[in-house]
Amino acid sequence: MRVRLLVAACLLASACGGDEGGTGSLTLNISGEEAAVTGYPVPGDDELAFVDGWAVKFDKYLVSVGNVRIEGADGKLAWDGEDAVIVDLVKGEPVVFRMSGLGARRWERFGYDILPADPGSRVVGAVSEADRDRMVEGGFNYLVEGKAKKDGRELHFSWGLANPTRNHDCRNGVDGKPGVVIRNNADADYQITLHLDHLFYDHLGDHKDARMRFEPIAAMAVQEGTGWTIPFDALVEQRLANLKAADGSPLVDESGARIFYSPGSVPLADDNLRDYLLAASRSQGRFNGEGSCDNSIP
């Protein structure tokens, strides 16, 4: 299980509601958790590993995030920002937004967008101009690069994902309550958390018993020069109900049973692995660790 030490914004139940008057501020950082830095498997966490034995290391995991919204259940608006940033989750957990002059109270509705990069996006941390330009020109909200290894094979991937997502009505992963708490003359620390493992789940919707797999992706690798790469668009050739191994035979698991991917109730443009991964990445956005958000297409 993931373990994350976050400072709870509300320590006592008696301090979690009402309007105490005055104003405070909020500092928001972003994290891809340990997986963004170490890759998979995550050391010391047996659940964060591919069941088919692949190891994946990210060289870059860029995300474009913005449009932070904070409001109350009573309809009052605390913040509706249009600022957007591009950040590389592999580089750490930087502060991406600071908001001041917020009314001191619980604001029950917190949300943010994973949105296409544009020329006005602000770069935070070590993001190259070339990568920024690639995201802007492609209208990407994710740029994911890395390598996968298994049994002496090494495959490289460089994927730009265009699948904007509105994350709203987020619950705090520390106390399970909605939104954020702002205290008078104090700064509240919160975090946009991305669960990168969701990109590799073998079923969508309810993630209970979902497993991480890479073999269906690896099967679409092509040789380029002396190496092997996995073009993102090649994944359209993998049909969810008829997944193939690299040699064209039916893809089976460790017990010999056929492997099928299920999108559940999540709509796909088409039943192929490329569109499946685009849909899967929409569920990555979380709040303060394990806090869930409702999400939709903006």
C-alpha cells in the first residue's frame, strides 16, 4: 500500500467547519509519488509492480495542470484561477500554486484540470524548451518517456497524451473530507497527487483487484536501428477482446488463461489499447495522496 506523510489541514473535528472569519493562504504542490522517481516495481511495495514481470523506469513524466477552483457548498467562490503549469514529476514534488486572501473556513469543493499545454503555460522546475514546445504543439497534457525491461529485453517509449480531464469535488486523502480548510493567518499545505499505476491497469472503473500489466504494450514494439521502441499509435492494433503476444499468438497470463482488458462503464472512442490507455490516464488525478476526485472531460 502507498504510504505518504502529509500534513493534515484539519487536526480536530471541531475545527473542520464553519466560518471563523479572517483570511489565510494555500500552498499546493504536485507529486507522482515514489513511482515517478523509482519506476515500477516500487521498492518495498509488492502491490506496485507489474504482474507479468516487466520493470519500467520513467525518464520524463510531464504533466500540464491548472484551472484550480475552490468554492463552498453554499456557492461562494474562493478561487477560480486560470494559471497553468508544466512540471516533470520525475524531478520531485515542486510547489505549483500559491493562493492568498482566501476566506478562513472549510471550502467543500476543490478541483483542478489536467489540460493541454499552451504558449501561456508556466514551466516549473527542470523542463526543457524542446519538451515544452512538443507538448504545446501536440496539444498534450502528458508527455511520458522511459524504458521497460524484462529478461534482457529493453524497450523505449515516448508518448504524448491528449486527454484533458476535469477533476472536481476532491476529497482530502488525509481525513477523507471534502475540499480544503483555510485557517485565519495561516498557510494550508495540500497536494495534487497523480497515481501513475492507473495508466497500466487491466480494467477501468472500479479498480478493485486491478493489476498492472505491460506485456500487451510490449507486444507492439518495433525495431528502430539497434533498439526497440513502442509507438503510441501502434497500440491501436491491440484489440481489447483479442490481445496478441509479440509473435501474434493469443496473449495469455501466467496460468495460460487468455488476457482481456475491460473498460467497464468507462467510454472509449474505440476498443483498442491506445484509446484504453488514454481513458485510463484520466483516473490518475487524486488529492492529498489517496483522496479521490470526480472527473469528466472539460
